[in-house]
Amino acid sequence: MDRNPHITGILQEWGSGNQEALDDLMPLVYDELHRQASRYLRGERANHTLQTTALINETYLKLVDQRNVNWESRTHFFAIASKLMRRILVDHAREKKRAKRGGDAVTVSFDETTVVIDKGRTIDLIILDEALNRLMKKDERQVRVVECRYFGGLTLEETASALKLSRTTVANDWMMAKAWLHRELTR
């Protein structure tokens, strides 16, 4: 169930081609986007080159470019936003690693390509992305659940709504995906 039907209406107007609806939408979703972005970047050093506001702005620009999306709900919007944030973070990490290997870029530390996960453990975003791409070949639905839960910060219920699955299916997929990723990332 959508927590804010007003947002759903605005999303549907935007999806129908009303670009002004986007101006109405952003103030309503900005705090949640900020929370998601902050969660991704939490634990990084203070001078990390990709700040929360920059991540939100890049996500916003990619959202504005979305065409022919039938926005179903607030949850659907945040599921897509989380997928875009994942892509932005991974692209940023790849660029930093590429720059570190040479060229005229400033040298950066390894921790700029990592995110902090539960219990203070860090994971290299590029390695996580590669593992998710391998998992995609086995079970695309589990990857969508990970994107919603880990990258989007959505609850089990919100993820179930966004993906049109039962809460039980989402919980099972989440458990299986975490176990599979743990095995892949600790090899």
C-alpha cells in the first residue's frame, strides 16, 4: 500500500507527460532520496568525493530522463531511484579506480570505492556489482529484491509492493540473495 497517494497521483501525471509535475514531486520525495543517499555513503571519510547531495542530484537527473515509465506508486519510484543510485555509485567507483591506475586524475584511497554494510564491514562496490551481475544470471528477481532492500532501503512490504510479489517471497529471496552474496564476497 502506498503511504502517500498524493505522490502516486503526481507520479502518474509526470508519467503522462506533465513535466511540471516533476517540480511538485521533488520536494515531496527529496527527504527520502536524501536518506537513501546518506545511507549509502555513511561511514565514508568526510572528504569522500561523492557527497550525498551530489548523489541525489545525479539520481534526479537520471530520473528526469526516464521516458515511458508507468509510475505505479511511491514505492515503485523509490525502487527505480535505488537502482539508479546503485548504477551511479558503481560508475563512480569504477571511475575512481580507473583514475587511480593512471591518467591525470588525483589519486584516491581504496575506501572511496566501498560502502559500509552491517556490522561495520565494507564491500567494494565494484565487486558487489559484479556479484549482483552474476546473481542476475541465476535469479533476476533476487537482484531486484537486493536493489530495493539494500540500495533503496525499502522494507519487505515496500519491496513486495514495488515488485508485485508477496512479502513471504521477498523475505525468502532476500535471505537467499544475502546468503549467496555473502558466499561470493567472502571467497
